[in-house]
Amino acid sequence: MLVYFLVVLLLSGAFLAFHYSPGGGTVVYTGEYEPLRGVEMSGAYASILSLGFDVPGGLFVRRLHFNATVLLALGTVVWALLGRLRYAPAVLGLGLCLAGALAGFGSADDLLSGTVLGRVPAVVWYGLHLVTALALGVTLVVSARREAARAPRTPGFVALTLALSALLLLWG
């Protein structure tokens, strides 16, 4: 299931990347959200607002991306606990998942801007977000292949995990 959540994260992240600009310069917001129209803000935050209000389906994809992140983090915690924290890829996966989530929030340049973490440019956060996603993907795929080599998956098991993944993603 973790690999399926990662695939959803990568697909939704690819959609979001087409509409996101990690620019740190100040721009005047001209989008659809009336209360912020004309307000100066960072380019990264303006692109996030534009993605949510101006791009058809953008808010749904952002929510799907967030839900997949939460489910991936929770699933990684369960994976680490079931292995009694002795399984190194699970602990590495959990660390990468949390670092990627923090970097994703940092790249939006909204909540973190007033903190010490907000002094890091959005471009750096975005780069860290992409690197952790790649590293997490490699960790999960290598681990899943090793586990499947020890205990091959049946088509029924694969169908069940796909169905559960879809239900969890859309329910949240």
C-alpha cells in the first residue's frame, strides 16, 4: 500500500508541479480569491493560491496529495512498529516522509514564513521536497521488491491493497 500511496503522491505532485512556481520574489496577487486580490505576497504563495482557486481540479489534487502524504506517513509508522524498529528501511522511510512533508509545507511559503524555518527560500524547500520524494521512492521500491521476493504477492492481495488504497485516499 505504501508504494501505491507513493505513486499517487508522484502523480499528484507532477500535476501540482506544472502549476507551481517556487519564486521567492514579491508579486501582487491577481487571482480569483477576492480577499487577497491586490495583496503583495511571495510568488510561491501566489502560485499556491492560483492552483487552489484558478486551476480546475487544483484544490482536489492538492487535497489528494495531502491525504496520500498523511497515509504514507501513518503507514510508514505502522511498518516501522511491526518491524519493532529493527527494519532500517522503515525508519529511513519514516524520516524521509517527514522531511518531505516539512519541505512541502516550506515550499508553499505560507505558514513557515514567519518562523526561523521561513528564512530558508522556497526554492530550497522545493528542491528538498523533490529530493526526499525521489529517495523515499527508491527506499520503498527496493524494500517492496525484497519483501515480494521473500513472499510473492497473489493477484487477490494486489487487488485488495489497490482497493483499500483508493478508499483511504478518497475517504480522507
